[in-house]
Amino acid sequence: MPSVRAVAKPELDPRVRDSAFLKTLRGEEAPHTPVWFMRQAGRYMPEYRALRAGKSMLDCIRTPELAAEITLQPIGAMPLDAAILFNDILTPLPTMGLDLDFVGGVGPLIGNPIQTPADVDRLGVPATGETMPYTAESIRLLVPELNARGIPLIGFVGAPFTLASYAIEGKGSRNYERTKRFMYAEPAAWERLMGKFEALLADYLTEQVKAGASAVQIFDSWVGALSVYDYRTFVKPATGRLIERVKALGVPVIYFGTGATHLMPDMSELGSDVMGADWRTPLDQAWGLIQPGQRIQGNLDPLLLQAPWRELKFQTDRILREAGGRPGHVFNVGHGLLPETPQTMVHRLTDYVHEQTRR
Ligand code: CP3
């Protein structure tokens, strides 16, 4: 009987399989420290702003040719070691019955956020291959282009907690008050909500891997708002089952949170291949908080890309020193690139990390 792995995962192009990025994710020695940036396709690029003009975020995501073109913009402009699909962690929410819109200058807004247990029970868990066919289609367009350049493609989803926080708050939030109130007051409905996200996200990542994503990242951007106790009680079980199911697909899994240093020991126990680290904790300390042998991704403060080069260079040297030449470091920002970032700095930093780490 074929294993899950054999069914789901297409054969990797050897140029991609042997890339610095995938070698590092597997913990192997690579020719240099690989570099990519969260939000590397985005508003800091004039090319992106030009293409987005007059088109909505969701239209771009839902049009495979556009999503593929945006994904390739930073790859064409800079020697990055990985591409990340142009999409958003919130794209699945409308397929479950939540009215999502991206409002310029405001961010994502949901017209009918979850307020009661009955709202949770009304949420659908449709087959993502049917409700979001454009995602796999975008990946299928990208894979030949990226194979030719030896660049792996990262697929991604939001983690159950981070998606629940948008589904309940209806927008970004500072303190997640509604989310926590719901979690504490309605633990059974919260558990059902986590279970629905787990099922949908496992299916969605399976679709992405089947289409050719060669690594995946799970964004738990806002999980740092939780205490260790609440993470263990309300979030860890469903997130752990999700990571376990995704690992069975046979591609490396990166699990990322921000402001979550206190949670790193627990998050890393869920067994992802790589842990994302934000900038708040020195990389070597963060490395000490995760499982032995686990790899790490990070952790430059994205604001440093708006600092003078001497400061950016100094702090990049510091991070590389903290990495200490160990295999298993993927260079990245500790959170997404900001719209005000000069593209020249992103390019210069990519070159610099490559030069400094060439082995
Ligand atoms: O280049 C890439 O990293 C791939 C594409 C990507 C986007 N969003 C495109 C995007 C990825 C991986 C995301 C993930 C995402 N989306 C996260 C997790 C990472 C993180 O930043 O913590 C979150 C929390 C979201 C939700 C989201 N999407 C917010 C809060 C916003 C508005 C804030 C903003 O920057 O405007 C978005 C919109 C969004 N998603 C943009 C992009 C390029 C900007 C909107 C635009 O271009 O008009």
C-alpha cells in the first residue's frame, strides 16, 4: 500500500532538492546560509505596487497568473533562496462562511465575526481543492519556472489560533479580548473551532504540497498573546495534530510565532522541522529553547532594513555570530518586511549574508 508520503508529494526537481534552502531545512551542510524574507512580495516593491494598482488583494490571490507573477517579482529582482506563494493566511475564511475584505489602510475586516457557539457550528469545512482551486493552480504555474532556477516554493497557512483570532475579533487586535473571552467562556465550542481549522488547514496544505510546494510554513503570528498555560490548554493539542498531519506529507515544516519566546519550548515540542524566531530574543538563546537538532529561522528586526547600512550590517554580523556557523540556520526577518523598506537594502542584505556565510 502506498504511504501518505508517496501519494501526496510529487518528485522534487534535483536542483530544488539540493538547494541551500532545503538542505538547511533538512539540517544538512549548505554552501551558504539561505535567505528569504516574510512578505518578500509586497508593497515595498514598486513592481508590486504597479501590478496591484486597481486590483484587489483577493482578486490577485484568486487569479493564478497574477499570484504567480507577484510571487516571482522578488525572485527576479534579488538572489533569494526561496519563493513564498503570494496569498494570505485569511484566504480560507470566506470559504468557511466568514465575509472577509482587505480594506486599504485598515487591513483585513470580517463582516460577520464569530460571537456564539452556534456561529462556530455554522462554519463549513469544505474541500479546499474545490473552494480554493486557484491556490494549487498558482503553484502549478510556478513550479516549472522555479525549478529552472533551483528555487523551492514555500506553501503556507495560518495556524488555528491566529485564524481564530481574526474569525472572532473580525480584525487585527491588540489584546485579543474577544478571543480570550470566547476561549474561556465556551471551551467546548472553542475546541470545535480549533478542530475545524485543523481539518481545513491539513487539507489545504495537502493540496499545496500535491501541487508542488516543497516546504510549508505555519504562521501563528499572534500566539504570543497567550500564557504558557493557555497555549497548552487551548491551542497546543489541535496545532500539534495539524503539524503531525502535515509532516506526514514528507515536506519540511516551519512553525512561526511572534512575541512567543516564552512559548518556544512548548511550540517546538510539536515537532516542526524548523522554528521561526522573532527578533526579541538572541538567536543563540532561542536555539537553546527548542528541541535538539531542530533548525531555526530568523531573526532580524525588519525595522533594521530602514536603518543606516552600518547598523544593519553590524546587527546582521551579530545574528550570524549567534548562529555560529551551525548548519540549520535560515536567515530571515523576525516578522514581515514593512512597506517603507527600501528594496535596495533588501538586495544588499541578501548579498551580504551570502558573502559572509559562503562555505
Ligand atoms: O510575501 C509573502 O510573505 C507571501 C504573501 C503573504 C501575505 N500575507 C500577503 C499580504 C503572507 C505569507 C501573508 C501572511 C499573513 N497575512 C499573516 C502572517 C504573517 C504575519 O505578518 O504575521 C497575517 C497575520 C496576515 C493577515 C494580513 N494580511 C494582514 C494583517 C494584512 C494587512 C496588513 C498590511 O500589511 O497591510 C494583510 C494584507 C496583506 N497580505 C498584504 C500582503 C502583501 C498587504 C496588502 C496589500 O498589498 O494591499
